[in-house]
Amino acid sequence: MTRLALAGLAVALACTSAAAADRTSTRSIDAYPSTYRPIVEAPTLIRGATVLTGTGERLDGADVLIEDGRIAGVGSGLRAPPGAREIDGSGKWVTPGLIDVHSHLGVYPSPGVRAHSDGNEMIAPNTSQVWAEHAVWPQDPGFATALAGGVTTLQILPGSANLIGGRGVTLRNVPALTYQAMKFPDAPHGLKMACGENPKRVYGGRNQAPMTRMGNMAGYRAAFAQAAEYRRAWDRHDGNSRGGGEPPKRDLQMDTLAAAMDGDILVHVHCYRADEMANMLDLANEFGFRIAAFHHGVEAYKLADRLGEEGVCGALWADWWGFKMEAYDGIQENIAIVDRAPGGCAIVHSDSDEGIQRLNQEAAKVMGRAERLGMPIPPERAITWLTSNAARSLGVADRTGTLEPGKMGDVVLWDRNPFSVYAHAEKVFVDGALLYDRHDPARQPVSDFILGQEGIR
């Protein structure tokens, strides 16, 4: 957004005319827009690799051409443009850049000290007014280690103590001085919600609501009922053809919830048990919003068919379970069952600064377990859990997540089948720029924080 547009927005919020009270302006325009600019590099042609396109297709001995920062072609016998970098992909594999839909990098950065704990505003059960992006520390060394694992895009979320924890942000995994220089242009915000044990433990332990799962549901309903009235107040004001009267008072909590009901913000719910996921789907139906994905969901397999029918993704772990009561009924086939349901959208996520470095191996665990039970899953299917399905849940599938002409040049060259325990991401491209090369220290980003520590020594 230009300075002129921002100035116009400020005037709009201050005036009392109908034009000045435009509801879309107050709720949907991003007040902190992306300043991300792709790094411009020469075209790249990878020849003769095994290519997993992210669309469910596998191509053996294929070429991938990246030009002007975008996928320009995938197939056989592609010609390199003048000045192109050519890479021999023989014996190697190519995939889209990996996407982690559940990360806390930057808001719970390394070193993991109390002074860095900026991911959970636990002052109240509903903190929908806070935005995770305002706490992202771009110098977190975790971004570089995630890039070395092939991760090119990630959603940073607030923590899960709150019923409604605030907005998440989708970032490009590039070195930067500000979060806005990492911010995925025009990607919708996510709204982080949490059901189950976390909210009732945090707030019930302080002798305030919620202290039960009944209280959880009542808290969601009260918040969205208030937001529905907020929307109606703006509708009444905007519907006044004369443009008279004072606009409703700006409310940052209600802005977020109303935008979620409008579909401008995608809802992501931390939820473990099948019965609670069903409750949250009913809540969404009551207030007219859509859940993009359930995160963690160790019991997602129990209602996989409903998730598929309603177009809701399951962003899940391969085998985390049993660390609290609501996580006790997890099974290692969870992702495979969600994936095979009609319309199923399975995603492997990390929720971990360490797990984000090996999302490919987490997916491989699921493939191995499913194979043992007679549910073979080929690599071209499993890669969608890390790429196209993840992009879909973040609202960016039209721009990344697959190796299709016109998409962002987010590409990983692996030294072997990425679902091998021995696999390494050899080269990682973001918008066509080679940002990580396992064999070239000059192409291995290091944050200013780490460089500073090295200088001290």
C-alpha cells in the first residue's frame, strides 16, 4: 500500500461520512503491508531429475525451468535461456518448496529465553486483537535451519493458551531485517483458535472462565455473537444512503472476528479430540465462518469423512501423542486416513523449531506406517501434504505449492528421494533465487544475531 493510500485510510477512519465509514476499509485492509521483494537472479534449468510436481504427478528424467522468479516449464528437453544456470539433476529429486502451516519461529525464537517469549498474550481468553507478526524477530536462527530443510513458506501463529489467540501471518523464508520484508504479499491472515485443555487449564487455574469445555464453547459463542452485532452496526451505518451519523467505534478484537466471518481471515483451530472438532464445525456453521484447518488433531481419523465433505484440512503430526489426556487416542495412521477420505486434505505440520527442519522425514514416517498396514502411499501423493495442501489451507495455492508454469519459483533439489531418512535438501530456491546451497557456505544464510556472536568470539 502506498503512503497516499495509508493516508486515505486514516482520513476514512476519522471522518463521519458514509464513504469514510467503509466497513471493508476498517477490517480488511492490511495496515502493515508486505514490503517483500523477490531477489532477482538469472534463470535456472535443472535437467534430468525425478520431479514431484505437488499436483499428484511424478515425472522421471524431467527438467524444471525457473525464469523471472517463476516456474517457466516442467517436462523433457527444455531449452536453457541465455545466461541460465544449468544444474545436472541426475539421480536427484525436485519438489516444490515445503510449507509449514504451524510454526512459532520468530515469536518463540532461539535462544529460548524468557525475554524472547512473545507468542502468547495470556491476559484474557479472547485476544483476537493481537497479531503474531508484530512479535516476529527476523534474526531467529530457526529461519535459516528451516530453509536448510527445504521450507520456503511458513505460517507464524500465536500460541494456544487462549480461546482466540490472535492473527497469524504467512512469511516467505528469506533473510530480512523486518517481518514486513518477509511477509507473503497479499496472503490472508490466519485466526488462531484453541479448544480443549489449554484454555480451560490456563484460565480455570486463575479462577476465571473458562474452566470447563462448556466454558470454552460459551466463550467462543459470546465473542462471535458480539462480532456479529459489530458487523450489523457497520451494515446499518453503511446502508444509510445519506451517509449521516457517527460510524461504530473501532474495535480491534471485533475487526478480526468480523473479518473471519467475512472470509477475509482464515480460521486455524488447535484441537485434538474428534468430539471437539465436531463442536467447532458446528460453531462455524452457527456464525457463518469456515475453518481452514484443524491443527494437531490426533483424533482427526475419527471424522475424516466429515472433514473431507466440509473441505477442512487436517494439519497433523506423524506420531506425537499421549503427552496429555486429549492426546491419548492418537494413532500413527492418522494422516493417511485423513488423506484417503473423499475430499481429504492432509498436511504435515511441525509446531516445533526442530521438527520444521525435517518435515520430509515426518511424512516418511506416515508412509512407512501406512505401507505396513496395506495402505501404500507413493511419493507423488505424500509430497502434497507438505506443499499443495498446505498452500491451500493458507489461501496461497494459486501462487505456490506446485511446480506449474506461472507459480512462484519455490523449488527444492534433493540429493535423493526426499522421503529417505538419508535425504538432504541440496539447493533451495525462493522465487527463483538460490538462497541455500548445502555445498556452498556463501549460500547458507546466517542471521545478524549469529554473526554478532561469532564476532564476539
